[in-house]
Amino acid sequence: MGIVDTHLIYSPNHSFFEAFYWLPNENVDYDRFYIRTGAVETKDAHNAREYMENKVIPEFITWANQIISLPSNSPKFQEELHYARVFK
């Protein structure tokens, strides 16, 4: 698999971190990751940053690498490919 387009969206009223992998369809002719991140309260910023850097991003990279290494005819592509983490 070659380059995969990535959309990173910030939404203040959304979950902490959520990502989808979408195959081409009738409207978009390329594979893509769609990633949304949300906000946390200022008092939680330090802990949220550590959680993001030490857990969420490394797990996401592993998840994304597993997807892009799949053969194009993998049955996994018939499922919704979704990764999400919340901050508590």
C-alpha cells in the first residue's frame, strides 16, 4: 500500500481521540484515515498529554500499521475499521 491520505479534525465537543480507516468509495477515490480529537479541561491537560503521548499515539500507530499492511482483499476491510480512546 502506498501513501494514505489523512484528515485530522479538532472538535471541542468530541471524544478525546477517534480514528477511522475508509476505503475508496463512489465519492472519494483514495484510502484515508479520518482522525478526530477533542478537548479536555485545563486542569486535566498535563495528564491528558501524557496519556496521548505514551498510550494513545503508540497504540494508534500500531493499529494503523496493521491496517495498511493488510492485503487489499482482506476480509477485515468488510468491517468498520475504528480506533477510539477516551480520557477519564
